[in-house]
Amino acid sequence: MATDSSNTILIAGGYGVVGSQIAELIRQRHPTIPLLLGGRNPGSAKALVERLGNAKAIALDVESASPLNLAVEPAVVLNVVNDPHNYLLLDCARRGVAYVDVTRWTERMSDSVVSIALEELRAPVMFGSAWMAGVAAILAQAASEPFDVVDSIDLSILFAIADKAGPNSAEYMDRLNTPFDIKVNGKVEQRMPFSDPKKVDFPGGYSGKVYRFDVPDQMTLPSTTGARSVSGRIGFDSASATGSLAFMAKVGIMKLLDRPVFDGLRRGLLYNPGEGAAHEIVIEIEGKDNSGRSRKNKVTVLDPEGQTHLTACGAVIQLERVLGLDGLPASEPGIHFPEKRPNIDAALSLMRENGVVIKGLPAPSEFRSAKAV
């Protein structure tokens, strides 16, 4: 029988590359909240547990049909590992435990939403798997507020070759032969990864091509912002690396490699983590204001500490939103997405306090006038 602990946070994958950064950020912001760091090898978390204080590493297996059969039932589970069978998601739903996930790509997230919609939810479920745990989606939603009509949102991502990456990111990226749906002028159309190049100037000074990429933002932003078209593209800070992947996708090499026997080779092309480098995002919005005039907005994001750090910031933003630790009431039971009623002021404050540089957001007066219309 589990013991109730009304404010304990369980991080599934809590001592991995991303999970450990999340744990440390939570501890900085909330010194007294108990933390459980779940994973298959809790002994490897000893140093992190000692550094955090008021924390404990526990054995957690998301491949088990009932992963939360634990001595302590947490208030919330923040999931940073792949949950391929939805066991952890469903166990949280059936126990009334709040759940935040930052690991699902679009197809898996869509399937999970359908599964969880059949449950009688007694706690919030935050699908925070949009790019960088919802950071891009939140900023796109905020940047679109002054628009009366949003015609298009373009997300462009610059992934540094030397950046850190957790092993779960390999699965997230490993779909270069899988077509995906996007909204174009209000209609669903299918695109292939690494098609339709576009040249983008990034805030750190790099300029280069980015290509179509499957991100969950393309599924949720049309609904949450009313955008008629949403596209996501990615490129690497090496023109040759980006061009090589685009070429292999175009001529069918990635399709040939899309077999289990080539898993190691294929993922080796996509997952070669370095010691760390900046992560950059450009968000471009076009539409009309409440006078019918055309307008554009461009928001840029630069995290000098890289994509794992930005993901950690996004995950903590979603966690605080669900629990009401950001100054607004806690989220109601049900299905949530990062850009659905975000606390943009709290999110911006968290990111900027942690060195993330954000430029181009509308002035506060534009937010107020847009909301008053």
C-alpha cells in the first residue's frame, strides 16, 4: 500500500542527462519539495541525491504494467524517458496522480491522447513533448496574441553538432523516413522529413538551410492559436551535415537504412552527443491584426547551455504550471498542452533567470490590447 506524499515529485529518468538537470533546477527553485529519482539503476544516482538533498533514488521500470506500485505515491510524475506502452501514463491516470511528459514524438503523443481520453481523469495530464518541452510552443502562442488572424507559424531549429543529448533523443530524431501530417491553409497535408528547405538567419550568427521535421507543435499549435499553417524545420550548424542528411533522405538511402539490422548505423548518424553547445530557435508568425492589416513577428531563442538545458527549463515550466507553483491556480484534471493557458510571465522569468536569451516578443501593451478585443 502506497504512502501518500502530497507534494513529492517523481522524475522518471531523474538521473539521466536531462533528468538530472531538471532535478537540480527544481531543487534551486523549491528547496523543500521531496524528490524521487526513478530509474533502473538507482545506485548510479548516489552523488546526485547527496548533492540535491531531500531526494531519494528508487527503482522504476516503465516496462512494468504498474510502475507506480511504490512505497510512496507522488503528487506528480515528470516523465523524461520513453514510455512505449503508456504503462506509466495510464498508471498515473488510474491512480489520480498528475503527469507531465516531455518525451513523445507526434505519432506516439497522438496515440497516447486517444488512450488517456478514454480514462476518467482525476488529475491533470500535461503532454509537454512539443519542441524543448514546450518552450517553442509557449513562445509561439505568446507571439501570436496581438494577431486577430494567424495565417502561419514557422518554427526553425538549429541543432549544434557539439551539443549534449540524452539517449532518448535518438528515438525522437530517428524518423527521417516517416511522413507526417501538417496543417497548410487549414487543410491537413502530408510531408516527408528533410524536404522543402528554407534559409534562416539564427540569433547566434549562423545562417543556413533548415528542412521539414516532425515536431508535435505542428499538431497542437493550429488548435491552440488558430493558425491556418504551421511548419517545423531543423538544421545542423554544419552545412555539410545538414546537406548530407537531406541528400540521403531525398535519394532513398534513409529508406534503405530503415531496417532493424541498420539500427545502430542509422542512429549513429543522428546521435553523436558532444560536450555542449548553444541551441537556437527562430519563430516566425504572419497574419493580420484587428484592423485587418498584415503583420509579421519574429521571435528568437538562444540557450548558451544547449538543448538539454532548454528542455530542462521547459519541463520545469510545465511542472510548475500543473502544480500551480508559478503563481496561478493548479491545472484542472484533464488533458493539457504547454501553450494552453500558459503563464507566459513566469515562463519567461524562469528561462531568463537561467541564461536563455529571448528576443522579439510583443510588448506588454500588445498583449493587453489583444486580450481586450
